[in-house]
Amino acid sequence: MATKAFSCPLDVRQAIRANRLTGFASRALPGYLCVNVVFMHRQYAQDFAAFCEANPKPCPLLFTTEPGQTDCPDLAEELDLCTDLGSYDIIRNGGVTEQRQDVVDLFDEDTVTFFIGSSVSFDGLLVDKGLGPAFGPCIQLTDVDCEPVGEFHGKMAVTMRSFAPEICDAVWQYTGHFPNCHGAPLGKNNATELGIKELDADMHGRPFEVPAGTDRLYWACGITPSIVAQQAELPFMISYTPGHAMITDIPTESLYVETGDATP
């Protein structure tokens, strides 16, 4: 579906619910907060929330539902968490066993949902400001340890985008005003420092080519809590499939804060 087909985020979610959306929700209607979503049994929820609080850069936790709650009026109108993500990873004992377009039969009264901010939320704003990337976003794994909490521990993931050198400072400064979307980058051209083992491959080992003469900026990535939860080998959990962040009704620009980690 073309972007012009959607007048509001609810239109996008309804298209997803009816399996009519081609592509990702974050690109269907730019300019709105998109969130990464993780579902798990209530017995793990307290430690997982504490893990997010201890690691705010990769895990900006925005909302947590009550057990069994399938909506979130603070984020989105007429939301159905069981159908509105586009693709769900079903994870058993630490491994993704299948992907589904809905989880209606897997959601129960003990399921707690976590909403974690995503940097794709500001991609459309960067383009509108003439600060669009030459390449990316692309997810890579690092060797940077997260602060452990209970059974939750592991390495941070990052989202890499490359930019023309002359706009990198402006990109850094602008995104630093959106801490709920990971804020400013973790560094520029610092793959070695981050422990990224394959410079030109994504987290799945798929190669890519970054345009020559551009600089790479690395943002903490909201897939980190999902990876960490998988490494905890919980008996069962559900996560958004990477790329399928949920679109909310909140304009990203409304999350702009005057002070933040905006200094390159």
C-alpha cells in the first residue's frame, strides 16, 4: 500500500489487522512514534521492567500493561495487541520457533506487554529536515554488556545508519532530543570500540554495502530487550519481529525534549 492510502496511524493498524499492509508500519506513515513490543508471563515482568530501567539507552520503556490487557489507550486508539504488529516472533526456551501475523490464541490473562521506544520513529523527521541517511537503518550486534537484572543479561544491539559527513553533527544533535527513541548515537565510526565483529553485515550475517565517503552512526537498538529475554531462555515469550515496530498515535515531534544527550 502506498503511504497516501493512510490518513492516520489507526488506518495503518487496521490494514495490518486485515493483513493488507505491504512493508513496515514505520514506513507506511512517517512521523509517528513506533514502539518495539515484548510479551511475557507476569512472573518475569518485574525483573524485566527493572532491566529496562537499568538500561535506558537501549531499552527506553514507555508503558507496561496490566496482565491480560490487550490495549493501550495512552499510545493508540482501538489497539488490539494480538493482531496489530504485522509479525510476531514466538519464542520458546530462548529460540524463535515460528512467526505469526496474530497471537490471539497465545495471549492470556497472565500476559504482560512492554512497549519500548524505537529510533525508526525519527527517520521520517530526519528526511523532512534534509538529514536522511545514505544507508540504513540496519541492526548489528555489539560486545557491549547490558547491566544485568535477575535472569536478564546480555549484549546490546545497535542500529547503524550512514550519513554524509557534513550532516552528522546535525543528525547527532537533533536525535539527542528524543531520549524515548534512544536519543543520540553511541558513537561515530566506532565499530571496533563497540565490538561489532562483522563491519559490513547485519545481525543475521547478511552483507551490505555502505556508500563510500559516508560516516556510520550507531544508535542503541530496541531489539536489545528481546534478545536479552531470549538469552534468559524463558519457557515462552512473544516479541515483535524485527522491523515490525508498532505504530502509535503519538507524533514523534511531541516527544522532543529541550535537554538531552545532544552533544557529539
